[in-house]
Amino acid sequence: MQWIPAAYTLTFALALITGGRLGDLFGRKRIFIIGTVVFTLASLLCGIATGPEFLVAARALQGAGAAAMVPQVMATIAVTFQGESQARAFGMYGMIMSLGGVLGPVLGAVLTSADIAGLGWRAIFLINLPIGLATVLSALRFVPESRERQARRLDPIGMLLSSTGLLLLAHPLTVGGQEHWPTWSLVMLVAGALVLAAFVAQQRAKTRKDGSALVALSLFRGSAFAGGLAAQLVFGLVCGVFLLTWVLFMQTGLGLSPGQFAPASVAISVGGMAGAMLASRWAGAHMRRVPQAGALLIAVTLAGYQLLVSAQQTSMPFVAAVAPMILVGAGFGMVGAGLAGLTLSQVGHEDAGSAAGLFTTAMQLGTAPGIATASVVFFRLAPAGSHGTTVTEAFAGSVWYVVAALAVMWALMFRLPKPAGAA
């Protein structure tokens, strides 16, 4: 059961950097279509899986397809649009992602409960077949092709080192907490750091030799990209800690059933759509002020939410528990849509795919330690199986860690482009 989602998540995170660079070298439209085809065929394999091992393998293939798809979207936006139109495009992208966050779980629940043709859970994978076909046809018709002008070779050694290093970090961060951090998890973390250090050294040597490195290290010379990447890493940490602990608070603290919890998750997604829409309108003129305002909105809302939870504990009304999440979601939308555009806005077209892959990887790498951090700030006070007041108190305590991380993220975003004329 753990490996069914983990196989997808890990493969997705490990292959994003490679997927982004493949788009730079061989054409972003081409790699997007190939990734979509792989993802769709893997969804078919998931839907016809005959056992758990088959399903886990198909989920891993699905993650690889997604890793080829996702960086091409942001990279294509980055090279196709400029200035305020680019900010609007990234805002629209964030709004569509939030809409997917609303429709995905709802549609999944409907398909599973409807048990169409006796398919049960298999329908949630098979629905991707017509969606994947429509996506490929739309890409062929509407998406412009773009690629690096000067063709370079692939960097297989860099691909191996980056994937191995990320795996050694991501796996223990994902499962180490629930295993109480055994020795093997700590060894893997140290080994992962060493492999990534070797990867950086290899990339520098590769750049000096023939310029065909997997990652353009020159990206990190710009303060906007380096600051945005760091802010994205912290944003992933925030999402990992808060979303996990909030779900546990709602279901095991307040005693809501999954059905009762559904409107609460929709509230965050609806807020996210509104925040992304605001980002699409304001980001071009206000630049970094938009994601910074989003971070502050989340922090202030959660600080008030913490006081409310501490005061009312398990007697907290449903509306009081859910309504603030609209503002939290709006902040998430403002950060997500605004941060992506500003981080990639000053990246050269030849490295847009690599930059998009790194940016998305930062989110994935941030989420993993975020979930691991939850084991320290939440499960230390509310061990597995806890209910009621124990859970609400643990959640209230964990919120302050989230607020502190938001303050760090807000400060990091001062490295993003500032509004014209701003001091």
C-alpha cells in the first residue's frame, strides 16, 4: 500500500531534472507528447494490473511519464511569453492546477463509488485514456515547438548521479519518520549528500569540457533563480508539514469522516484558484510582492487558526475549521503561480527546461522532509492511534513551525525581481 503512491512520487521526483533537459535538447513539445503517451499507457497498465507488484511497476512508469511532461509546460510558458503576459500565463497555469485539485479527488470518489462496469478503483486510472488522447491531440494542434538552438549531447553520468543522489535523499525522508529513523535511513541521507556533491563536481567538469552538462550551473549565478529555488524548497516543506497534520487534525482530532472532510479540501483548492487568478493579474506589475503577500496571508491566517484551535479544541465548529482554509488556499495560489513565473523569468531559453525541472524537483524535495518533519513536530505529541484533544493540541503546536517556515520563505523571496521603481 505504501509503495503504490511512493513508486509514482519517487520516480517523478528523480526524473524531473532529466525530463527538463530532454526538452531543451530534443524539443519541448516532442518530449511533452512522448511523456503524455507514456503516462497514458502506464495508466492503462495500472487499470489492468493483476497484482500489487504489477501495479507498483506501472505506477513507477507513470511517474517517469509525468516527469517528462511537467517541466515542458513551465518551460514552454517561459519561452513563449514575456513580461506581464508571462505572469498572466503562469497565473492561468496555477489556476488550472488548482481546478484539477478540486475536480481530481471528487471525480476519483465518484468513479470509485459508481463502480462502472464493475471496474471499481481501476476506473480512476482508465479515465486517463481519453484525457491523455485529448491532451496529445491538443498539443499537436496548439503547442509551439521550442528547443535549444545549439544541439548538445546527453549527460548519462550526470543523469545517473543526480537520480541516485536524489533517491538516497528522498527515500529515507519519505519513509524514515514512520520507521523511527533507523540506521539505514541516516546512512542513506549521508550517502545521498555525498553523491550530490560528486554530481556538482562532475557538472562543473562537464561544463568546462564540452558544455553538455545535465544542469546549467550558470543558472545559480542569478539571484532570482537561486532565491526562487530556495523559496520553492521551503514552500514544499510548508505544504508537507501543514497538509498532512491538518488532515489528521480534521479526521482524528475533530472526528470527521472522509466524506465530511471533502468540502474542507475543496475550500483550499477553490481558494487556490482565486489566489492564482490574482497572481495572473498582479504579478507582472507587482513582481515579488504577490508571492510575498501570499506567504504573509497564509502565515497570518494560520496564526489566527492556531489560537482558535487552542481555544476550542475538539468542540471547534465545522465552519470555523473550514472557512479559513479559503484564505490559506488563496495564499498557496498566490505563492505557487507567482513564484514559478518570477523564478523562471530571467532564465535563458536554452536552459528553460532544465530550470523548470530543477524548480519542480525543489518542490518534491521540500515536501519529503516536510512530511518527515511532521513526525517530529506532530507525532511526537500525538503518536499513531491518537484521537481527540491529543491530536488537536499536537496540531496547534505544529502550526507555529509552519508559520516560522513561511517567514523564512518570505525573506528568501526578496531575491526575486522587484517591481519597477521599487527601492
